[in-house]
Amino acid sequence: MKNGEKRRIMFLTVIAGRKQQDTILEFLAESGSQLTEVMYGKGTVKPGYLKNILGLVTEENKVVITCVLNEQKANHILQSLVEKFQFNKPNTGIAFTIPIEKLSF
């Protein structure tokens, strides 16, 4: 880190099908994630609606994974989620980051 350069910390959120949970958690651990939290959820869209409109079939059981990373690792993970887990394709997952200015724990 250069003199005067701030290291940005990011809060990463990944929402995916529960079938991907173990693989994503292993990948995040290998990538150096900190304060990882796993929560379970259920999709709100009725499968029949998406199938009729878009031809998609949803997985109702979702996992929400959150963790804290530096900006460089977060960018690497976001890119890897597209490359390794095909998050750029419909009905695979959503991931986003939020910068953290201050953190107290």
C-alpha cells in the first residue's frame, strides 16, 4: 500500500441456489473472505409465472452469503463468479458489493 493510499473494504453479498452453497463457501474461504455469514431464504416469484413469461424455472430454496473483503479480492471474486459459476446467465445467482467506510465489531 502506497503512502496515503486507503485500502477499501467491501461487504460482499452472494445470492444463489442452495445446491451451490458448499462450492461457493469453499471458493470464498480460499479467496480470503472474512466474517462470512450464511442465511437461508426462499424466492418470492412463483415458478409458473417465470416459466410462462420467460421460459425459466426457478429454484425456491436460496442461500444468502455475506462476507467482508478488501476491494481487490472482492473484484476477483465477482469476476470468478461469472467465470466459474456462470452468474452472467439467467437463474444462476446474484452478487454485489457495498463499500464499507467504517466498521466496528
